[in-house]
Amino acid sequence: MFICRNKITIPSEGDRNKIISENHCSAVGGHKGITRTYNRVKRRYHCNGIKADQTLIQNCRPCQLKQLVHIKTTDGTNRYTRFSDKVSMDIMGPLPTTQLNNIYILTIQDLLTKYSIAIPLQKADAIHVADAFTNELVCVFGAPKALLTD
């Protein structure tokens, strides 16, 4: 170690790992991540390429256990603020035949409120599905801005 401009220069890898560990894993370090640990270290030490020594922090077991996974939605769900703005639709079946000869169920769900509608169908073709969708959703609640199907 050398003192240079009121900062300690750390040449050896062992010293680097010790300093990183002290500034990341200790109670003072608080497992704050790569950038915050690097900023804490560079305030007191001069160490060329210390930001490249990220493996100790990346392999930190407590950080890995509590790390949150952030998922960004790409479908713009925040744009839908009213009932029936965005609905999902799916067909279940064929199922056992009912007394009215229905063997399919058309399910429609509002994605904001989770309100669901189940509509029995005799056939799962475009005409029957469109007719049920129009009569049971559009005529009752209005047309949705978006429709999610598979």
C-alpha cells in the first residue's frame, strides 16, 4: 500500500478483495451493490481497475438471496384504467355435452377488475364466438380498447 494524494493506493489483488469485502459485506457496506461499493472505495482508496473487480460482489451470497427480479411490462397496462378497457378471451373444450348441446365455454375476463364471463357455445367457430362476444360483452359493457387472445 502507498499513500498518494490523501488516498491509499492498493496494488495487490488480495488487498483489493479485502477492501471490497470490507466496503460491501460489512455492516457499514450494507451490500449496496457494485456502483455504491465502488463509490465508497474510491473515496478512500486509489486503485486502478477496481471497478472491473466485480466478481466478489456479483458472487455475494446474501445479495443473490435477497435480489429482486424487476420485470418490465411491455403491453402498456397502465393505459387501461376503466372496466372493459382491456379484456382477455379464451375457449375451453370440447367438454361433455350439456342439455342444450353446448360443448365449449367462451371465457372473457376484464384484466383490470378480473370480472369474468363464461358463455356456453355449441361450436367454437368464428361466427359463434363473434356473436357471443358481441352480445355478452360489447352490447352490455361497450367495446374494449384491447382484446387479448391466443
